[in-house]
Amino acid sequence: MPAVSKGDGMRGLAVFISDIRNCKSKEAEIKRINKELANIRSKFKGDKALDGYSKKKYVCKLLFIFLLGHDIDFGHMEAVNLLSSNRYTEKQIGYLFISVLVNSNSELIRLINNAIKNDLASRNPTFMGLALHCIANVGSREMAEAFAGEVPKILVAGDTMDSVKQSAALCLLRLYRTSPDLVPMGDWTSRVVHLLNDQHLGVVTAATSLITTLAQKNPEEFKTSVSLAVSRLSRIVTSASTDLQDYTYYFVPAPWLSVKLLRLLQCYPPPEDPAVRGRLTECLETILNKAQEPPKSKKVQHSNAKNAVLFEAISLIIHHDSEPNLLVRACNQLGQFLQHRETNLRYLALESMCTLASSEFSHEAVKTHIDTVINALKTERDVSVRQRAVDLLYAMCDRSNAQQIVAEMLSYLETADYSIREEIVLKVAILAEKYAVDYAWYVDTILNLIRIAGDYVSEEVWYRVIQIVINRDDVQGYAAKTVFEALQAPACHENLVKVGGYILGEFGNLIAGDPRSSPLVQFNLLHSKFHLCSVPTRALLLSTYIKFVNLFPEVKTTIQDVLRSDSQLKNADVELQQRAVEYLRLSTVASTDILATVLEEMPPFPERESSILAKLKKKKGPSTVTDLEDTKRERSVDVNGGPEPAPASTSAAVGPLPAFAFPNNPCISAGGFEFVCKNNGVLFENQLLQIGLKSEFRQNLGRMFIFYGNKTSTQFLNFTPTLICPDDLQSHILGPSPHRHITKPVDPTVDGGAQVQQVVNIECVSDFTEAPVLNIQFRYGGTFQNVSVQLPITLNKFFQPTEMSSQDFFQRWKQLSNPQQEVQNIFKAKHPMDTEITKAKIIGFGSALLEEVDPNPANFVGAGIIHTKTTQIGCLLRLEPNLQAQMYRLTLRTSKETVSQRLCELLSQQF
Amino acid sequence: MQFMLLFSRQGKLRLQKWYVPLSDKEKKKITRELVQTVLARKPKMCSFLEWRDLKIVYKRYASLYFCCAIEDQDNELITLEIIHRYVELLDKYFGSVCELDIIFNFEKAYFILDEFLLGGEVQETSKKNVLKAIEQADLLQEKTENMYHSKSFIGCKKAY
């Protein structure tokens, strides 16, 4: 047992720990623990009040037992008691226990919060620190409810000690992470930003973490942090290694703070102010220059700290993606690391280069390292490094090097670790398809994949090869020949049998002229594999056989014999039996013509996004599969993909109709999609009534004039229009009360042929989907009339167009790259695809139409800001028409998922 | 940082610090899985690995493994140096720290960690400042301790 070096020793605790360590078996340990638990329990229950020291000791023992992995179901109360002790050590142990063993027992939480509150108010910095640590460690919602208001005050108060400020900043960060809704932005935010200027580097370090997290969610609010962060960073990187005293770590000035500042800057686009931007570029250049200087120490800590800053700087350069010079320098630096003797650096260089490969400025520079990366794939001893090499090869692949990269991946696959085989298979399949100039090469590659790693070839992969062969008639003959040859192998993978069966069933006729692959030979070859295959494959082969009956009348009887055999007709598997019975019957009763029709060659598959890509995305998360090509990809249209636009809520608004209503009384407008891109027009018309609209919108406010026209020569009586907001809408589109939307009441009598007018004021409080319904009731002649129409108030009405340059557009586009921020819809054109009309619609939709932004002039891009009362939401959109397929792909990126979703729905309806 | 684990070569957990809310069951599962994964790695391998959607950064010091789980955008190298700085802090406090110090004074190891990292972020990187905070606390402790001993020495004896 070591001598306890400092402070107190709780001897009883040390003895207990020793006992546990001396236990020879798990059972002995449990026995000793149970004994101790019984002892502690009796002490806690005992009549004698325990003094603080004993309580502390027992609580500490319980903690130790818990940390050993045993359950603890008592002692919480004693720990809470310790919190209010005036003795520091007792308080400290109490807080530790609470931090480790939080219990959402509400009674206890109240007591804990009380103790924390007292300590926060104590003005004793040590106690305040303990309390803040506890809040940060527990970080529960209850704590956030109790302290999210108090902690910011402590953080920005002028008289708070530095160490308390540090704890308060990170405590607040933790609360914001668990319950962002409970941490209100306020006056304190601007003062927090100014902590970046604080003299105490520890305070700056803690504050930078907080600001980074807050800025990710509220970029506008923390915009001013950019210039402060740049100047702080600049002072650090230009300082001599001794300037920062204890904040210098192995001759590297404030590495943690530098990394954090660089991270903060990655929440923003490059600074707009040229002076700030210039200063930042200087910093980044200095960091890159330092990497070339000889090391100031041989210690690995020195190089790690230095390179940590360097890698973070490179991340920022990649994030900005705007300075070709810096990007290429970054790439060269990483290139050096690719051959570094430190495995860690090689790993990180490979990882970082993956993102560099997706920048158009550095893609070529990354490609020059292809040989090093291929070598890494072959020689690295650590599988996680090889995995990075595979990722990088995938990212740097383009038309120029696809054949080489695919070949290398295939050859690596033969010896690859089992854990990464499936992923490599998917990657090879994707690259082979994407960069196939020659589809024979594609077919060869996939068959090789099946040969080398058949077990890892998922259904998606072999489905895809069949889709492609069926859609491209130039490769069908070659595919038939190749699968036929591949099937000759004595032991071939079942996936090959599937592909072979399907392809020969469709295109076996293309090679049947050769006596070596005559129909009978083909059939015998396939059937020789039949009995070794699983049920689904056998089912597939039965379909191939019936296709053969159509393709090759000469083998009909052979196949009928096979189908008729007991092992087929009486197969225990229902699916196989049914196929055998039906196919046999079909081949017997159907005429040649009918057979030819039923068993005709498969029609081409609709073009769609590769299901393999979808699978890889699912496997790896969307961010890792995007690459340069994705942004400029040839359009591929997914007929099945994309969420269907929600149908307009036509039914909801239909009012009760009298039995003798006018037969053509539609009683409801189509739901207002025709008003998405225009503000004026006729909203509704039947034989009695016409409703016209004129509306104007500015920022988050709007005004709508509604005109009711009586088309008859008779008076409408009791004419009462009412605006009905769905419950959840009232909070979104605000009037003082739902009825007071209508600011001017309407005269209850509308004379024949007359028109009356009404005004509705609208305020957009937050984003919304449903529109209010206008219900009109009146008496016409002897009958009661009821009309309901949806008012065409849609989210896009609160758009303000924003003009921006191509560079800015893509900059922002990239910043909105979280999967939740993007919504995409691929849909068939409902109207003629006319460029001018499309432009007019996008402008009518409310966004700016940005010319000469998209590299493809056929595409349309737009930008704007949705104004609501509380926030402004920047929106980017891109519409890619595909004239050939008569389809569109529409992509919306905004900072808010629901907004992206709604705008995409609305705009998709317009084309 | 999402969590930090210290465990021995035999796979015994010596310290666990969680910065995200997880159930005890999940914590145990994660610990088991990671201890196994890390112990299976060979000495010359790189210190980083992908694990679920996190990045694991680990380093071995004598008989102890220090293992941190960080998020995708976090910096691996600086995390490696977080580990090192923590080891330096322990070393300085205990005077050439060994696994036993951490076993017998586990509460101190937690206190030091809280001064250095809070909410998964670096709070104070200056070695001097962190140790100053801890030593101040120790001072307070000794003061109260002396007070206490003088008052009820006998009761204390019995408690042992």
C-alpha cells in the first residue's frame, strides 16, 4: 500500500481497498463488498448521528464499490448531506458522489440543487467551483432548468474570479448541449464574445469552447467572434515560445487554444473584412511555414502539439476552400506526412487528404500522391491505416485514374481484412460504374468482385450489374459470354450463379450461335449448379429455365422434364413448387406467341441513383461519401426516390353542403399551389360567388385584400367570412386572435352584382406548413351556403431575395451540408420545360435567381432569406432539369430542416 | 470529448469519466467493448481508431491505458496531448505516479481531472494553475482535518 502523499488519508478506505485487492477470487471480492455494504448500511441507519468524517469515509467507500462495477442503492441522502458541510473535503466527496451516481430521484434533485444554489451564492470561489463542476458533470435537464439562468450571470460578472469564469463557461456549454432550449441567448452573449480578449489564457481557452458550440447554432449572434479569434490566434502564432509561460507546451505556444480558435473559425465562411482575412491568411501561412522548420525538441509531445495545430489549420483551409495557394500547400504538407515514420501522422494525413480531394482546387494535387497511397494499402501494418488509404483512393478517383485504382482495390481485396471487405466491394462497384467508359470493363470488374469476395457482395451490387446490362444493349452479348465462361469454374460463388442465371435467361440467345455455348450447353451448365444453391437462387434459375423455353424451343422438352420431376413439382418449398407448377403449365398450354409476350426480354429499368451508393452512405454516414463528382455529377434521376410532396389538404376544408347545392360548386380551391409563385388572382369561383385576392408581403409581414363578388342578381344575406386557423397555426401566423385577422368586418348583406372587400394582416412568427382556412357562410334565396377555401399563405411568401456571387453561393452551400439541412426531390415535369417560365417561377417564388452561378448553364440556382418574427433562415436552392427524361431534381438547403422540407414541397409543385 | 477511460493491461477499469448522458448499462457495454478492442491492438499501431461514429484516441503509460472518445471534427493529436498533460498532472501531484496511486486515491484522480477537463473540454492547460487549485484544496483539507482531529480524536479512532 503506497503512502498517501498529500492531504488526508482515509485510513479505513485504504484498508478496504487493500482488502479488495487481496481477494483471490470474484466470489471473495463480492463477499467482502457485501460485508462492507452491510456495515455501512447499519452505520447509516444507526441511532448515533455520524460525524462528517465518517460520513465522508463511508460515502467514499460506496463510491469505490460503485466504480468497481457494483450497484449502489443507498447512501445518496448521506452524500447530499455532505454537500452542505462547511468542510471542504466533505463537500468535495459529496459532490463527487453526486456527479458519478446521479439519480433522477426528484426529491433528491431538489435538495442537491438547493445545496448548489447555496454554494453558487457563497462567493467562495472554491465552493463555487465545486458547484459548477457538479452541474457540468451531471448536466441533467433538471439542473439546466435550475441554473441555466444563473450560470451566464456568473460568467460575465465583473468580479468573478478567473477560475470560476472558466468553470462557468464550460458548465454553460454542457447545459447548452443537453438542453439548448433552456439556455436563452441574451445580453450576456456579446460579453462572452469579449472573453476572447481576456488577459487570462485559461479563461480564453474555456470561453472559446463555449463560443464555438453556441456559434454553430447561432452564427449571427456570434459573428463578431471571428475578428477577435483571428487577432488572438495571430498573437499566439507570432509569439516566441517563452512568451506565454505556462501556456507554452513543449515549445509550442498555447496549442489547445490555437486548435480551439481554428475550430471556432470553421463555423464561419472566410472573413469578409479584407484586413481580417489578410491577417488570418498570414496566420495560416505562418503555421504552414513552421511545419518546415526543424523541431525545437525531439519529444513526441512537441511534434504532436505542433502538428495538432497544423492539422486544424489545414481543416480550416479546406473548410474555406477559397485559397488555391493554401490548399496546394496543405496538400504538399500532407504529402510529406504520408511517408512519415510516425504511424499516427500517416493515418491523419490520409484522413485529411480525403477531404482535400473533394476540393476542385486541390483535387489534382492530391492525385499526384496516388502511388504513395497505393503503397500504403500494400504495406501498412495497421488495418485502420489501410482503411484510411482505401478511403483516400476512393476520394481521389476520377476518370483519369479509375482503372488503376479499381485494379489496385481488387487486388488488395484478395488479402483484405474481413472487417473492411464489404466496404471495399461497395466502393469498387461504385467506382467501376461511375467511371465506366467501356462497359465490358465494368462487367469484368463486377464479376471479379464476385469471384474474389463473393460473400461480401451484397444484393445491391448484383442487382445493379443486371440493371446496367439490361439498360445497355452494347454490353449484353459480352456479358452473356463472360458469365458463361465464369460459370465454367468448378466452384463458383452463388452470387455468380444468380447473375449468370439472370443474364443468360435474358441474353443467352446472343451466344447460342456458338456450338460451345449452345442452348443445351447453357442449360446443362446452369442446372449443374442448381442443387448446390439456396432456395432464392433456385427460384431465380427456374425463371431462367422458362425464359429458355421461349428463347430456345429446342430445349423445351428437356426443361419440361426437369420441371416435371418430383424434386420440383413436389418440392417442400412453396415458392419453388409453385414456380415449377406454373412454369410447366405455361410451357404446355401457351402458344408460341403468348409465350413470347409473357417471357419477353425485360424492359429497361428506369434510371435511378445507384442503390449501392445508398448502401455505402448508410454504412458510412452521408458525409464520407460525398466527393467532388457529387457536386458536378451527371444527373441521375431517381424515379422512386425523394419524398412525395404532401397532397394539398383539400378534404379538410370542405364544409357541409346542402343537398341541392349547385352541381358544379367546387366549394374548395385546389389548395392554393397555383398561388405559390403569384400574389394576385381569383382564388375561388362558383356560380354564385367569386373570391379574388391581392396580397403583398414584406419580410415577415403580409397584407391580403380579399374581394367577394356576388355573381347573382339576388342579395346574399348573413354573409359571414371567418378565418379558421388550425390550432398549431395560431402560434405561427399571428393575429391578436384568430378572428382579428380580418381587420375590417364585412357588411352582412352583399347586393346582387356587388363586390365587398376585406383586409387580413398576417405575421409569420415561425415557419409553418398549414395555411388558414377561410370559411364563408351566407344565405342565398332560401338556402344556406357554405364555402371553405384555403388561403394561399405559404412559407415562401416571406422570402427576401439575396444576390450573391458564385463563390459565396457555393461557400454557403457547403456550409449547409448536414443531411438534415438538405431536402431533395426528383420529379416528373408537369408542364413544358421552358427556361423563361422556370425563371419567372423561381423569381415569383420569392428567391433571387442567380445567373452564372451554376457551372452547368442549364441549371437554376436561387438564394433568399425567409423572415419570421424570431429568426431569419437563409435558403439556397438548385433546380436541375433533365430535358431528356422530362424530369427535375430540386435541392433545397436551409439552416432548418422543416423549412427545407416545406420549400421543397411547395416549389416542386410548380414545374 | 464524450468520455475518458483508464484501464489496466488486465482490463480493470481504474477511472471513468462520461461527458454525455448514458445509462449504466450502456456505459458497461461500451467499456467492455473498448477495453477489448484497445487491448487487442499491437504496440506499433496508430493511436487512433474509428469506433461506432466516434474516434478513439488512446495511449499506454506503463501498465495503464488512457483512452478518450472524441467526435468526428475533434482533433486527434491534441487529444493525445490532453492525455499526456493529464498524466503529467498526476505525476506531479503524486510524485512519479503509478497505477496504485490511482487505485488508492481515486477521488484525487477525479478531482485533478475536473480541474483540467470540464464538460469534455479543456478548462485549464497550465500545469501550474491546475495544481495550484488542487493544492489549495488540500490546504483547506488539512486545516479542517487538524481542527477535526483536535475535537473528536476518540470517535475517529473507533471509526477505523
